Amino acid sequence: MSAPRRLRAPVLVVAGFLVGTVTTLAAAAFAAGEGDSMYRKLEVLAQVLGQIERQYVDNVSDTDLVYGAAKGAVGVLDEHSAFYSPDEYKQLLDATEGEFAGIGIEVEWEHELPQVISVLEGSAAARAGVQAGDRIVAVDGTPTASLSVDAVQQRLRGPVGSKVVLTLRRRQRDDDWTFTLVRGWVRIAPVESRRLEDGLVYVKVKTFSRRVASDFAAAVGREQPIKGLVIDLRGDPGGLFDEAIALADYFLKDGPIVTAVGRGGRVIEKYEAHDQGHEPGYPVAVLIDRGSASAAEVLAGSLADRGRARLFGTTSYGKGSVQSVLDLADGSGLKLTVARYYTPSGRQIDGHGIKPDQVVEPVGGRDAPLDAATFWLRSAVK
């Protein structure tokens, strides 16, 4: 998930019934010069809601109708835009804090089913043997093929101690299997570090939750002196955009980090590094794979394009779009894609991913990408 900014959406307060509200919005659209086409389409929505209120066999609350219409409108956009009810929105915001009640997995959409891209250490999913690459067929008996990735994530989360029933599919198995997991507090320790050899240091960034840039700086500070550094972004699904910018700025003295390009090719924002204290120029190797997405791709792409790091592994996921998260009047929320990211050299991340300088596939039980990175670092520091 990428949440670079939270905004408060403007609210048009209109008295009266729901149908009257939509009709008023239609008139406002026409008066604002948005054209006869928009007016007529909003008129159709008003007619649909009116027919539901008058003739549908069961009573439906205005809230359900409004939320259903909102979800339907957002549903025709890209897979990363979403509308959230107040409860869903609170869970989304809790997840960006790096702590939430769930089973400890991140998912993406792959071949008509959500696929596990990472499993957090120590989580209920890890203890049950869930693996990256597993596909989720159903959650609590509900088939996932008809759900969005965000909807699946929301269903996986819930109160501590509550149970969730998963049906998984794995390539190595002939049949699907179902089992029950108990949700618990999942505290993501976003950064782990260790010394390797000859002054080389390894730092794993698991997710870009709040304070990850300062946690990273603290970890690097503990491991000084450093002759060469490995930053492992494999399986990192991303997170907060500002944290990726801060971490890139930690290694760059000046110049571009990433550019956000919006509707019609308009540059919404161009992010630059600042000379406010940065790491010395020791060589840096970055590990990426299919599970590296969003903020992780921003960091990898910026450091590679600026010549500050060499990339090892496989092509990243390709989730390089900007989502604005808007607070709505009743506590609900809207996540809307408003731009796409481009690296300093002009590469589009979204839909393409970041390609490594040296493609290295994992080999058996050996961590070949890490081996290749450390071999290069040893050569670079001599």
C-alpha cells in the first residue's frame, strides 16, 4: 500500500432525500460547465436510486446505497483506488502505523486470485506454513475471485483472538486445502541488520511503515564502521512514500529522487535530495524481487539511477502510482490514484517494475542474490 498524503475531501452538504441529493449534484455539475453528458449520467444514477427506494423488495439504508454507489464508481478505476467504510478506513490507517490485528501476510492480485507476496516472521500465517506464492481461494468461505485485494486484506484483519478460515492453492499440491488461523497483534519490526564480513553490513527493510527511515539510520549507526552495505528490499510490499523519500535522501547529497506525473502529463511534484547530512560514498548493493513494490521500488530506482547503488535479483512488482488518501465527512475514506512515479532517468515504475543491474535467481537453499551482492561489494571496496 502506498499512502503519500492524506487530504480532507470537500463535502457538498445538501438537505433532503438521497435522490434529491444526487439530482442536486447533477445540477451542480451542469452549472459548473462539466457538460450535458455528466448531467445526464448523474440523472441516471438518481433514477436508479429512486427505483431502489420505491420498488426494491427489501429495505435498504441510505448509507448502504451511498457506499454501494461509491464502491461501484471507484471499481471502474485502477486496482489501487478504493472506497472504505469508516471501519475499513480505520483498519487501513492502523496498518500504516506498522501494527495491526491480523495473520501477517501481504497479498497482490495474480491470475484472477490474490497471491501471498510476503509472510511476516512470527505471525500466525508463518506458524501455519503459509508461503509466498500461495493463492487465496476463499476467506471464511467467501470466494476471493469476486473481491479486490483491499477487500481481501480487510477480511483477513479483525479483533485479536478472532478466527479466520483460509482456503489456499499451491502449485506443488494437487488440491486446495482449508485451515483456521487465529488473529493476533502483528508488530512489524521493519528493519533488521547484521554484520557480514570484512566491513560489509546487511540491512533488511521489511516494510515502509512509519519511522522506518529513522530506524534504518539507527541500525546503520550501530554497525559502523561500514565499508559496503547490502539493502535487502525483497518481499517488501512498500508502504509510506515519505519514508522512501527520506531513506533515499539519506544516501544522496542532492539531485532528483523521483517525479510524480499526474493527469495530462502534469508534473505534480518533483522530489529532490538535500545536503543535510548523508552517508559516506561507500558502495551499496540493493536486493529486489517480484515482491518488492511501491515505496521499495521508489528507493531502488532512485539509488540505481543516481549511480548510488547496484541492483541484484529479479524485476520488481511494478506498483509505481501515487494514491491520495482522503478523509470523508462521516469517517469513511477514499484512496485515489492521482499520479505515477518516474525515476530520475525517466523510467516509469508502474506496470514495468525496476529491472536489476544483475539478474540473479535464488538457487536451491543458497541465497544467490546476496552472494552476488557481497561478491561485488568485496571487489568494489578494494
